[in-house]
Amino acid sequence: MFAARVDAALTYETFYGLTEPPFSSSSDPKFLYHSTPHDRVAQELLSAIRRRDGIVIVTGEVGMGKTMLCRAVLDQLDRRTLTSFVLDPSASVEEILQTILVDFGVISRADLAGGRLAQASRHDLMHALREFLASLAPLQAFAVVIVDDAHTLAADVLDQIRVLSDADAETRLLQVVLVGQPKLLAILRRPELRQLAQRASVRCVLEPLDDDEIVDYVLHRLTVAGSNARVEFDDDAVGRLFVLSAGVPRIINQLCDRALTLGYEASASVIDLPLVDRAAEDLDFTPPESEAARLVRAVLTMAALVVLMLVGAGAAAFVFHDRLAQTIVRWEAVPPAPRQPTLRQPAPFTPPPPPAATPAQPPTPRK
């Protein structure tokens, strides 16, 4: 009975010598794998912060690790750079300002609950932010605000973020980083957000991992979760991870986490291809369609439509055979139209020859 309870309490982390889940959905920056695309975007973002650019845009598909990357970048900043991370995409302008002021230490949560700013208006909050930014200048300090999931913000909220970035237009002590999915770029092309888009001097796109980075990514996560990990993924399993995930870190994490659970249940020290396939089946994952596959599918769809049209035409001819035959007979029974009469062309007119000249007659004498 006791052994059964111990086995029930045992998790794959303990079984594999790990101190914490290696593939959780946490955005803890210690798990950030320095892939080529992640390092490139991190460097662009750090350079933009050092230049004190007004507005920076970071986009990437779902699950690319944008939030974790931004947290890792903030950890690289010095103490003279104050930061605020806005995570609530449904926040109003007033709520965003409150979060920023709390993160910067201007006010506390208690102030918002019952203090002097409990019923503060947007104007009051903006005034408090301007006063705080003005106090940074003598200290040679700087402030950075990161707004996550910015693609979900309403257009009027995004436009107010532009106003926020203009709060210190003369001294450039505040930078705003908008992080979101690629649809954010389409939203910024709206006419009412033209001024915000024009102020975005840097636009970074976070791409998925390359196929040769998957094995190092998996090993990195396992090493961070436990220095004495007693499990590995073989080459075939890693190859299938790339096919199923297309290099998206979140999908890799979900597949690996499920595969480790299945491996623990089977007491396997090596995660092989069948375990990854079973994990994909449990999670109902299918490989994303490649560009070539989409082209082939489009060609096959067009061919199928042509075949259906031909079959439909044939079926219509069979169903309406008698009526079609009667129509053809009527067409054949119709007498041909009479030919147009041929008009005789008149003979060309030949002008008469001029009269011949006659010799002059002598006058007749008078009697």
C-alpha cells in the first residue's frame, strides 16, 4: 500500500532527475534559448533602448517566446533604466497608466485602493507620469514601458499610447515597446493610427527555430531544469519535433512535456520517435502544411473541380438526353435562311468622245 502511494506521488521530474518542469509554459527568462532569431531580436531591442528610440514594435506568431525574450532583455538593463511590463491586454488607458506608475514606484497599490489617486482621472495620472519623468533627467535615468499582446488593444487605446510616448518629447526619457502578433502591423496601417506607426522607428520580427537548433533547445531546457537529467531525445524524435512544431517553441514544449510523461510511464530513459508520435496523437497535433504542400493541394483542388464540372455536364446530358435530342432535331429542321440576292453592278460609264473638228465654210455671197 505504501509503495503504491509513493509511485502515485512520483512525477516524471523526479524520475528523470529534474528539479522542476523543463517544458512548462512559464516565461522565466532563465529558460530562454539563445537561438539565432531570438538573439537577433534581443540585440535589436537592446540597441533601440540604448538609442532611446521612441516606439519599438516586436511581432511574432503565437508561441514564439516574445514575452520571455522581453523579460530577458529587461534583465540586461542597468539600474538607471526603470521598466514597466503591461501584461493585461484588456486594460483601459487609465489602468495602463496605473500599472506604469506602480511599476515605476511613483504610487503604490494602496494609493490606488484608497489613497490620493484612488479616483484619479487620466489627466491626473498623466501629470504624475510627467513629473516622474522630469525627475529622471538630473539622474541621467531612463524609463521603458513594454506592452504585451498589443494587437488586442483597441485603436483608441493604441493612439493614447502614442500620446504617452509624447509625454516627454523634448527629453526622450520614455520608450514604449509594443509586443504582439503579426496582425499588429496591419492594425497600425489604419488611418487613425498613422501617427503612431510613423513614430515606430524599429520593427523586429521573431522567427521560429531552425531545424538544427531543436536538439540544442531541448538539451538547454533539460539542463536548466536539472543538472543531472537522466533522459535524452534521440535523433529521430528530434526530427519529428521539428516537423510537428515547425520550430515554434511553445509547440515543442507541449510535445516534449507529454513525451516525457509517456516515457516515465514506460520507464524509458530515451525519448524515441514512437513516444513523440504518441504525444502528438494525445495532443491532437498535425504537422503544419508547407508551401509546396499547399500548392499541390491547390492544383488537386482545381483538377477536382474540373472533373466535377465535366461529370456534371455529362450527367446533365444524360438526364436531358431526350429534350436535347428534340432540340437538335428542331435545329436541323429549320430551313436555312435565304441567300441574299446578288446585285448586278452597273457597267462603268464611258464618257463620249469629243466632237470632231470640221473645216470652216466660206461665206455665201449676196445676190
